[in-house]
Amino acid sequence: MSNGLGVSPAVMINRLVDRAATPAAAQLAKVAELTMSLQTAAQNEQAKAALLSPTGQADATIIDSGAVVDRLI
């Protein structure tokens, strides 16, 4: 298995679903749940960064690898 940097976010979410031993009938719902959790965590991180920024603005978190997914979820 490769490390989180070489894995796309979608693949990492699917791996998390697989690791949780989610039944086949509930896998799509679990993927949707984790995707929403990822988006919420990214927005929370951006809001926290904006509070610490002198301008009150912060760039959105770039979710470009499985490592970022692992860190946020």
C-alpha cells in the first residue's frame, strides 16, 4: 500500500470506508458522510486560519492528496 501523499483524496476516502468494515449496502452513505466531514473540516481550518491572519482572510485548504484527507478526518 502506498503512502498518503501518492493517493488521491477519493481513493483515501474509499480506503477509510473499507477499513471501517462498512457493509456493502451502507458504503455509499459512508462515503458521503466522510466527504461531508472532509468539507466541514476544511472549512473549519480555513476559518481558524482567517482568525489568525492579520487581514482576516485565508486561502481555502487544498485537498490534493490522501495525506490531507488523513489529517483532516
